Amino acid sequence: MRFVIWTMVLMLAMTIASDAQGNKPNTLTPKEISEGWLLLFDGESTFGWKVRGNAQWRVENGVLIAQGNPGILSTTTEFADFELSLEILPDPKTTGGVDVRDAPNQPIRTGPSEVGVPGKSNRWHTYTIQAIGGIITYRYDGGKPSGDLRALPLHRGLITLRFAGEGVARFRNIRLRPLNLKPIFNGKNLDGWHIMPNHKSVITVTPQGWLNIKGGSGDVQTDAQWGDFTLQLECISNGDHCNSGIFFRSNLNEFEMGYEDQIRNQWEGDDRTKPVDYGTGAIYRRQAVRKVVSSDREWFTMTLIAQGLHFGSWVNGIMVADFTDPRPTDETNARKGARTKPGCLSLQGHDTDGDLSFRNIRVAELPTVAP
């Protein structure tokens, strides 16, 4: 079952102007980045989306355009609790819209909507949708909350854009903020964490309330374990190209035996699309980032969503890695094979001159089945 919002019979009004807050379309402000917002559409490509059906999808002047036959475009990542905001502009001949909590392999469907929206002309229209547990609410053009649909069977799922197959539909500013993440680092001490013994790293909590790692190889692990989850944290590299990583689904009390979300702000020459050592946000040894977004000596936000064997990684709200593990299963060690079994999270110390700090570390476990 899906929750569906459709725009209906909106007049064509092609514009690439800034949005109501004065921001350039398909970008995030520093405040939005620190709050954990993600760009599902980067204004340049369909990275992080999967086409189904025969619609033609293209990006033109920062707008995602659907044309031709009926079809849908779904995120490759599933989301649980979230706030979603996007703008839609179809022409009078078509119906375009968005589903949330869409199930993978859902049949393609276009047609009359379950929730109709009055047609208005000559401008983009904004939808804000909030999904918490089995309750979905939405706003249209900043109005009062509407909807309040309950008892949805899926408490996580894909975001899907739908196109009816006539005219043209346009989408932009597709943003999502995961909700209900819980802190796992209190900024005062290492309660809930333990340092792996017999390694060189010096791991401390700074007076500012940051978790700092410096001075060589080491590892600080969570006591708790997660399988499918959303993780967000902020990091700063206090030196040149400091090497670190976030290990996940790791073996508890074993050194660096898991998947790794890489940290390394380095690229070849002036080209950020050519990362050195996979780059910050990479699934290390599995998929390099498509570009290095973060820079040394500046705080940046990392988001990792792990669901089954699919991993989505964002840096400063931009998706940089979109990986599904094709290897044979090895639930004992994610370095040797594909693993879905829960494991601990850990922060890595690497080089002797490394110096990195972490803060605002928070996690939400993804629901596996509807309650």
C-alpha cells in the first residue's frame, strides 16, 4: 500500500527562479545541512534514482522532466520517518505526483489520484509531507496540514515520482530530512562506547564535547549493534587529508571487521570527481564517491542509510555513493562477503598524523516489517 499525492491540471509556467526562501533551487543552506536535510535530486543527474516503465526522464536547467509514455522514477534508498519537501509543475495535459512509503517492485500505476489538489496556474507548487510510523500528513503550498492517513502497512519505503504519460511533468527541490534519530554520543564521556585495546590512537572527549581521535591506528566501538539503520554525524578533519572511516555491521570487539564509510577529503588536482583513496562517503573498497564534497578543516555532515545489502551515503546532503553489495553472503565478516547481520558502529583512527573530531552522532533503526 502507498500514500499518494498527485498534482492535477497545473498550467505550464517554466521558471528556474529561486525558491520562496531565496535559496538557489536544488541546494541546501549550511543550517539545513547541519539539520540533516538531504537532496534527493541534485539538479544535475538522476543519481540515486531508478527508472521503471517507459517514461523519458531528463535533467534540464536544474529541473527533472518526465515526458513520453507512463512511468515512474523511484529512489534506490528506502526511508522510514521523515519530512519530505518538493516542487511539482505538470502542464494541463498530464498528472504528475509523488508516492511515499512505496514498496520495491510495486506495479507501475498512473491514473486518478486518491488525494486531489486544486489546479493553479503560472507557478511552481510545493508539497511538504511528513511520515512518522503509520501516520502521514502533508501541506500544499505552505497551508495547514492535511491528510492524517493512518494504519499504513509499510513503515519504510521508497520515494516515487509518477508520470501519467501525456504532456510534461517537472520536479525540483526534492529534499528529505530523516526524523527520530537518537543521540548515541553524549558529548561528555564514552558511555555506550568502548575503545579497542592495544592500539595507538588517542581517543578523548574534548572540552567542546567532541569525540577526538588522533595519533595512529585505533578504533572506538559502540556497545549497541544495528542492522538496517540511518546514521548522521558531523566530522572535521583537523589536518591535510586525514584518513578515517565509520565502520558498520562490524564484529563486536574485533578490530575493523565490517563495512566502512570512508573519510578522506582528497582528490586529484582540481577535480573533485577524481577522489583519492575512494573519497569521503565512499563504501571503502566497494564503491568510490562520484565526487568529494567535503574539505579539510571544515565541519561536514555525513549520512549513511543501510537497508539489506543497499547502502546510500550523503556528504553535506549530496548523495555520493549508491551501492548494493553483489558478493556472496558471509555473515561472519563484511570484509569477506555480503552481510546483513547487525553489528556495532565504530570510528577509525588511521595515520600517526591523523586528527579528526566527531559530534552530533545519532542513529535510527529502520523498521523491518510493519507492526
